Amino acid sequence: MRTIDSLDVQGRRVLVRADLNVPLDGDTITDDGRIRASVPTISELAGRGARVIVCAHLGRPKGKVAPEFSLAPVAARLGELLGRPVKFATDVVGDSARATAEGLADGEVALLENLRFEPGEESKDDAVRGEFAGRLAGLAELYVGDGFGAVHRKHASVYDVPGLLPHAAGGLIVAEVEVLKKLTEQPARPYAVVLGGAKVSDKLGVIANLLGKVDRLIVGGGMAYTFLKAQGHEVGRSLLQEDQLDQVRGFIAEADKRGVELVLPVDVLAATEFAEDAPHEAVAATAIPADREGLDIGPKTRELFAAKLADAETVFWNGPMGVFEFDAFSGGTRAVAQALIDSGAFSVVGGGDSAAAVRKLGLPEDGFSHISTGGGASLEYLEGKTLPGLAALED
């Protein structure tokens, strides 16, 4: 995979596929982590005299123009972080995009409107996607892939455009791949994986693949209740995927067969309802009252999980331990994050809600070895899947 060091960018239009898919509250960006992660590559290219054209998606407008998904607020924030103006094209490959791209001087930066306003970006039809890719590639002379959070998608800007232009991987993608290789190729041991989040179905592939690689699998969050139910325990009104029980029983048996230590909650915070101010109490994970729902791991589980992480040399964490958006149920996620910081392990936070939780809880980002920008992409890499965006950059 070539890097941007191999490209002669001076005076040339460079299309950079970034991941700027940030959460918005109206026009207010509530977490700019992905924008900040994209800055180094954009800044380096501009500093080398490139005429940088950034493209990215936001949300799921499904091929139609939707003002609430405009990248205009992102352009403003990107300019603040770069310390230079960012020109904004009000379309993707139309008149505004062409005029903006052609009007750039050396070292200037522009951002195109949301890629997903164009149906060709996500089309399953190769011809439709290819036609849009051709128009997008026509704006530039070189391509840099730096949107790791999108490399698991076979989309025009990720998969097709690299085949139409001389291309290279940006610094963010290079860093992500290096980190993920450390997790999959001879990781330092003990190697622990912490999985949380709402649904076990989202993690089926990664669990299946990691059972042959890890020493400990620590499960919390909403998905833990399906594991507890699979062991025959009452989980009350907690989140449960009944259609996954047989699959989870298979995982439990496979972990035992392979000598992988499976660590589940021993207590949970059981609440009367799903609400920030819901009355709750710590109860044994094996005896959740039928009229309660678990919204976080309990104090004993926090101590247990921390102890299981204390001697780890490598840790991958994906998914919160509870409803961290509610202060009353954020303690479990905070405890796990702090245990990773304290462990001294090579620690990777697997993007998505885990990364958002780190920032929301005010934890030091430099306390972790790496915070990924791509939750889904990270998981699919760990599943052993071929990621279309990476394959395109390796050609």
C-alpha cells in the first residue's frame, strides 16, 4: 500500500476521501473527533502545495439532497482546525464542485457536499456507481484514501475512484492498519478483548474469529444479557436477542474448548425503566428481577473486569458497558476505560460508541495506545474480512 510520501502533489488537484461523519445537533457538531483525525493528512498535503479536494459522507440521506445532512458545518470546523479557510462546494460533482476544484490555488483546501446526496455513491449497480466515480475522479489528478471508517463499504468514492487515478493511503489509514495488524499478528499476551454495546448480532463474526486468538473475552453492555440468558439465568426486561441464544451457547462451548477465559458480569444496575432518572439497584447478574432491566454493569463487575485487564499486554475494546449517555449508568464504561489506561497494555479503542464514550466522559485520549475512527471497519478487519477500500488502495 503506497503512502502519500510517494506522490508528487505540488500544484496538483488531490481528491482526499476522508471520514467526516460526525454527530450533529442542528448545525452544532457534538463530537469532532473524526474531523480532528482527518486534519494531519489534509494539512500535510496542503503544506506540500497540493490543491486539496476533500470528499466525505454524513448520515444516511439515501441518495437525495437533505439539508439536515449538509457538510457545511463540517467545512467550517475543518477550517478552524486547519487554521486556513476551507472552500465549500454546494454539490458533489456539479457546477459548484467543478468551479470550486478548478479555482483552487496551491495549498488551498475545499470540501465537497455530502457524497451520499448522489445515488451513485452507494449504488449496488456497478455501472451506476462507476459513472458517478468517473465524474468524481474527473475533479482531480490524484486520489488519497484516508476515510478508514468507510473502507468496509463498496462505495464509489472508496472502491471505484482509486482505480481511476494514481492513488495512495493517507496517514490515518496507514496508522489504523498498523494497529489492527498488531491485534491480529502475534499480539503480546495476555490478549484480552472487551466487547459491549447493544446487540450480540453485531459482533458475531468478530467473536467467532477472535476465539482462536485471544486469552480472555470480557463481555458487558446490552449483549451480555443474551450470554447470561444462554446460561439459563433470568434477565428480566433487559435487552435480549432470543434468536441468538443458540449461537451464543456455541460461543460459550467453543471458548471452553479452546481454553479462552470468558468473563461475564456478576452484578448489574437493574432499573425500573429505561430512563436517566430511573430508580435502580445493584443485583446479582444471575438474579435480575423479572420487572427490571439492566442498564449498566454493577460495582463488583467493575472490579472484576478491571482485575482481568490489569495484567493484559494487549487489549481491544469495542462497545460501552451500559447506557453511558445517562450519567447514572455511565460508571461501568468509565471503569473499563480507566482500567485500560491503568493497565499499561497496548490498548485499542475500537471506534464508534466506545470512542464517543471516552470523549463524553472526559477521559484522556492519550491514555490509550490508539482510538480508532472506524467501528464497523475495525470489527470487519478483525473478523478477517477483505475490506473493499483497503483492497482498492493495495492495487
